Amino acid sequence: MESAKKLHWAPPSRLEGRSRATEPDARPDAALSSILRVVRTTEDCTVLPPGAPASAQEWSTLIERVRAAASRAREVEAQAQEQDQRVQDLLERVREDVSAAGERVRAAEARVEAIQAQAEARIRAAEERAEAAEERARIAEEWLTRVHETITSEFAAFPETRTLG
């Protein structure tokens, strides 16, 4: 950015401005010459006396400075709009990312629920198989107990003394 030139400030007197405006012989460019006094740089620090006419060079310089200031204002506005657009684009991308992340979370939650339901079903099936196996084992023990009792009762009637021979 080009370095700004220091401006020499020569404030017009309030009374001076009023008296000129009310005087019948006041020139229209007299008030504008006070603007030129404000716009002068420190390099060109000759101060115009309050009723001195402004030269064409001074007016040209003033117009160029106004154009430069307006150009700079347009540049700043364009930069601000570009930055605003970049921020809006960034916000839109963030919104899309958040939405996509939300969708991924919902999909993961659905998968977790499906896996959990499958696990619960497998656990129930395993418990049912275990209960059925326990029932079969109980029945098998009852039969073994009956067989044992039958064998014991039937063979108990034989005499224990046998001849080997």
C-alpha cells in the first residue's frame, strides 16, 4: 500500500465562514479554497489566505486526490466483498461438513443398533440351546439313575458266593 501523505490541517474559522457566506460579495469558490487548505500536503505547506482564489493546479490536485480516495474506497469495498464471499463459502462448507458428519453418525448408530439386535438374538438362541442341553442332561441323568437302580436291584438277588471252578 502506498504511504499516505501527511495532510496539513488549517481549520477555517467558524466566524470567518459565516461572515463570508452572509456577505453579498462572497465568491462561491471562497468556501472551497478552505478545502484546498485542508488537503495541502506538508511538502506544499503554503497556506492560502482566506479569500485567495485557488489555482487550476490546486483544483486538479484536489480532484486527483478525491479520485484516488474513491478508487481506494472501491478497492477496500471489493476486498471486503471478496472476504465476505470467502467467509460465506467457508460457512457453507462447514454446514455441509456438519451435515455429512451428522449423516455418518446416524448411519453408524443404525449399524450399531442392527449389530446389537443381532447380538441379542444370538444370545437368546444360545441361552435356548443351553436350556435345551440342560434339559437333555437332566433327562439323561434320570435315565442313568433308573438304569443304575434297576441293575442294582436285579443283580442284588444273586447270591454272592459263587464257585469258581
